[in-house]
Amino acid sequence: MSETKPVYLLAGGMPRDRRGPDPIMRAIFKESGKASPIIAYTGTASGDDINFFNRMAEYFREAGAGKVVHAFIVPDKSDIAAAKDILRTADIVFISGGDVERGINILTEKNMIDFMNSLYREGKIFFGSSAGAIMLAKEWVHWPDPDDESSAELFPCLGFAPVICDCHDEAGGWEELQAALRLKEKNTRGYGLVSGTGIRVFSDGRVEALGGTIHQYIRRGDTVDRISDIRPVGNGR
């Protein structure tokens, strides 16, 4: 069995000063060891929206990907065996943005969680953007009663990246990330992925910033405090 690979969690979006192929994408593709890796696209969080797939597939090809293949899982008549074959034979698996809870629920309903976990354990490279990044992380927060803030509770995600993160909420002050951390034990850290940035997460929980500054929070007793930002090291893109 191969060792697990780092998981790439991306906020999505592109800094205004960026030109040419996305260097974060290039770093992910390089991880595969292939000049033009095959990307399997999963879109459970976005309802397998074909327009969103087309936009992302073009973006990946511009960054150097080879084929980008849509593994349909959401539709009632999806060929799950075919979707699994696409995921199994691809060099890299991408998890799309959309709605985190919906994405996880569909993977659960279609009995895909254990299969995807086996791919990760065998050394498959995974990356996700926005809601897809959160799905690849450990847990996320929801409110069973939207009118009652005290109803907040965590639900499990794929957990390939053993962290809690949120994406592109720098203008909103990371309120949902802080709500999630308030439900965790003392000294739990959470990561705010600013638009256009991402993190590389190793199986032991080590985190490296990609593309720019990452905001970092920690649960301290009854409070959640912002602590020192994480910045890319060397050519950490």
C-alpha cells in the first residue's frame, strides 16, 4: 500500500495580480508525477452541475491537466460503478464547491465514503475548492434550527485532511469557522483560507500555506482567538 499523499485545500478565486496558469494548480499536478495528469471531477456539492464542471475543466486544462472526466454521482440513474472506475483510474481527484452538507450527504447516500477513503489510503491525490476543501477536512458546522444559534453542531466530513477550515470569508470575519471551533476541545486550531490561497495538509496535521497568507484561529477556553498567520515558505506559491 502506498503512503497517503498531502491533501490540497483551496479557497478558490484568483488574486488580481496573478497572470498565466495557476501556480497552485501546477504544484498539485506536479505531485502526481505526470506531465499532464488525468483529473476525476466529483460534483456532489454542486449537484453535478454541468456548467460548473465545464468551467473548472477548462481551468484545469489551462494549468496543464490532461483529460478532466466528470464522475457523475448525484443523478438518480448515475452509473456508480462507472463513477468509481473514473475515480480509480484518474491521477488526481477533485472535489467541487457548492454546499458542504449536501455534498457529504450524497456521498453517504450513494455509499461512496468508504470507497473514496480507500483511494486516499492507497495514495490517490485529492484536492478541493471552497465547499470541496471543507468536505476533504475533518468536520464542519451546521444549525439544525437556523433560528437558534445554540443549535450549532458539528458533522463529519471525509477527514483526509485532519483539520478544520473555512474558505473566502475574510470579509465576514470567519464567523462559521469560529462557531465550529467553539464546539471543539481546547487548543484546537482552525484555518481561514483567503480567496486565491490554499493549504497543503499532511496526514500528521502539518499545514503549509500556498498562494498567500492563511488566517489561523485557536480555541482557548471559552474564547476563539486569532493567532499568527501562516505564510508560504520559500517557493510555497
